[in-house]
Amino acid sequence: MPGLIDESAKFEIALAYSFLKTELAQNRTLYGGALRLYQAHSEVAQNLIDAQHLTRDTFKTLYKNTFGKIISAQTDAHFNSAQRVRNRIIHGKSVQTPDIRNAVAEILDYASGLDAEVFAIANFHPFGDMRGIRGRQGSLNKKTTRWLMKGLGYGKSGEAPAA
């Protein structure tokens, strides 16, 4: 990130990169939750999450289903603030540089908040290194994992391919 934010770089690039990494971490959040909390089979869980069309609302629903809690209002507000600016940029509207800088700070605050909330529930960092996510526990078989993931709501907006 520091390399993207200097005198010559556009803040739009830093904001786009921040959202890219945030959306990747949201997928990792769901994947890690399935493995850590439910001992899901990793390949099946990954395939179903990769096939899932994730909108903001879909992510929040799957997060609640997977972790049993909603994302805090404070953390969610950071995302919403940054998303408003990002959407204006994407749709070709004029946005002032201070607003873009603030949006970068907001998405970083969201990342920090989501990471802390996931760690408090499931003891892993989706924005960090996820090695050893499962621990010493084994995993469910593929068929049971498919049923588990379906029960959590995965595959609802376009059925995922069988793993």
C-alpha cells in the first residue's frame, strides 16, 4: 500500500487495490469460517465459495450464517463510507482527492475491524496468514460438506458445481 500512495500515484489506484484485497479477504473469511468452525472439507468449501456470486448483502448473510453474528454497525459503516466513494469513481463522477484519501482510510478501518471481529469469534485472521486454519482436526467428507454449505446458504444465487 505505501508504494501506491506517493506524490505521483493516484489515490484511485490505492482505493481500487484496497477493495480488491478486502473482497479477497471476505472470501477468505467465509472459507476460514467453514473450515475452522465446521471442519468443512477444504476443496469443497473453496469450490462452493469460488462459485458463489458475492454481493455485499450476500456476504453479510453468509457471514451471519457462518459465524452466528452480524458484522458490527461500526465496522459496516466504514465499508459503506468507502463504497460510496468507490461507486462514484467507478461510475465516472467527480470525486475530490481528500474524499478518496478518506475512503482509503475507511476501507482500511473496515479491514481492521472485520479482521478483529473474525478473530474474536473464530481465532483466525482473514487479512493475515491462514496457515494452520484447521488445526489438528480432521475434516468432514465431501458429501457432508456439500450439505453443510448448502445449509449455511452457499449456492443459493446460482448453484455451485459439485466438488
